[in-house]
Amino acid sequence: MSVDKVAHKGSSLTPPHPIIYSYTTNQILFNPMPFEPVPVTTEDLVTYLTDKVGTEVNTKALFQASEHFNCSLATVKKRLKSYKQGIGKWNLTVQEKLEQTFNAPAALPAVVQNLIPAKDDSYVPFGNFSDVKKVIQSKLFYPVFITGMSGNGKTFSVEQACASLNRELIRVNITIETDEDDLIGGFRLVNGNTVWHNGPVIEALERGAVLLLDEVDLASNKILCLQSVLEGKGIFLKKIGKYIKPAAGFNVIATANTKGKGSDDGRFIGTNVLNEAFLERFALTFEQEYPTPATETKILLRVAASVGKHDEEFCTNLANWADIIRRTFKDGGIDEVISTRRLVHIVRAFAIWNDRMKAIKVCVNRFDEETKQSFIELYDKIDADVNTEETDEENS
């Protein structure tokens, strides 16, 4: 096969390259693609592709650009690396949007409202309240872990400690689904624009607030994104290239039903074994117990007063009833307890129906039939003024 002609092809960006073409077979026999001395720029490619195809381009469009600029497809892909959105997909507006995003304020400006919890007149300090209050009052960074049975005032005590000290509190309810995006923050779509939005951890860091991780033992290993935060070193936001330092007064308090070792007895299903390195970063651990009968009576009296149903005898009986149940639980006699929260529910129910036994029954219906019946029978022995049979007839 004879070569009929040697042609030259080139562009303004590259010197001419020889192309050997056969007019006999109407084929290109040799089309070298040597490295271009002056490589095509990203701006050249974006301008060309935007004019020819638009901002959404695929591999075919990139191949056309490589032919136009007489460069390899690999070179084009390398120049447009920052615009890639997926396999065979490029968005030529991504880079511009990201640059605007990094310079833009949070989707919602730093929380503007007052985050100091409201004081609750029904709260009665007990247990570790004074110690927790002293830690918060010191404004030292000293992570605290509070563990104890459900409904014994762990979270409430932290809220009221902050309320009494006029300290801002940001509470985050932890679940197994909680991840870095929920805690630290991420990009959000606001009015058609993608902007960075601070998560609760960043808000607490910048405001010098108390960060409350509620039910932290429900978390997965995704919560390990807080390791540097628990060391008091702040955190680097890798998505926007910004380092956040903790403001004065910032602290972390976690509450849990377990000590982060899981629940062997199955009472707290869903709790997980937390990473040892994560737990080790909490300097203090407080074990919260239920209040004494005397303290619990004060709590119930204040709740009763708040709902306009003062009954000192009923409140005293409820506190003693719950105390007996808890002691029996500790001795292994029963599998359930009556929490302080449950007693508050009963007092509020009493304000609705004005019937002691009915208030108790509707609030202990959550337990299995055997446990519920034993609780009702026990209260019947404590309070001579109630009549179980009459209540049953009313409900029938």
C-alpha cells in the first residue's frame, strides 16, 4: 500500500503534527498524538465545553474536546478533575458553587435565640446536682458522664443547673443513626443554593455553651468524630477547610442509662458498647440514683401545685410506694421499677380524673399484666383511702 500524501494538522496551541493519509483506501495510516508543549488549560476546556454542550457533560463530550485541542482524553480528565460528579459525569458549575459555598455564611446564621434553659419551679435539687453545677460554674473544660436508671432526672438536673447559672445549653438526642453530619454539620440546600450549616457541636463550640449528649450509649461508632472535641482541642472542618476553636466555657456532658458497656440484663435495648477511647475522654462519671422518699415527696408536691391539685397524702404515699418497689427490684424480687418520671405522670393524671387509683392504673398499664397487678395491689396496701373494686366497676 503506497502513501499518497503526508498532511499536517495542528491548532493554535500546538505545533503541527504529521498525519499520513492514504487516498487509495481513504484511511489515516498514522496519526501521532505527541505531548503538547503548551498544554490546554482548564479554563480553555470549560469555555469550549460550555459553549458546545453546556454545563452537564459526559465522556463523549470530553473526547470531542480532546480532539479539538489535540490532546489526550486523560489530559482533559485531569484538567476537569474538580468538576467530576460521578462515573462519566462532570458538572462545570460545581467548582464555582463550592467556592461560593466556602465563603458563604451558615445556612441559618449562628443560632440567634437565647439558649439558656427556663427555670422550672417544680425542680428539687438532689443527687449530683450540686457537683454538676460546680463543674459548669467553673467554666473549665471538664467532660462529664452521668449514668443511671431511666427517668431519675439526669438530663433535667443538667438543664436546671444551666438555668440557675444563666448558661446556654445545646441538647442533642443521640440515636444509632446519629452521624458526623448531624453533629458537626454539612451542606444544606437553602433557596436553591448549597451552603454550609453548622451542627449543634459547632454551635456549642463557638458560643462557649454546654453541649449535652443525651442517651449517648445509643450511639454507634460514628460518634467518634467527637474525639478531638472531647480533648478540648476544637475540630477541623475538612469539608470547608476551617478550624473551630472552643470558646471559653464550652463543656461536654453526656447522659446514659449504662456506662457505655451495653445492657446485659436487656432492660435498655438499643444501648451499645462504646469505644474505650471515647469513654476515657470523660474525666468524671456520676452515678445518679433515684431521690429519697422525702425528696421525691417534695418533687411531687411541687408538680401537684403546678397543676392545681395539691394532695400531700397522695404524694407521700406515691413516694413510699415507689421506694418499696425500687428496693424490691434491687433485691431481685421484680423486674421493673417506678421512676420519678412515672410518678409525675401519675400526679398529672390525678389532676385530670381526681381519682387516685385510676391515675395509677392508667400510668402503670405500660407494664405486663403480672407486674401491673402487683404494683396496684401494693399501693392498695399503702393507701387505705383507695378502693380497687370501685375503680374497676367505673372502668367496665
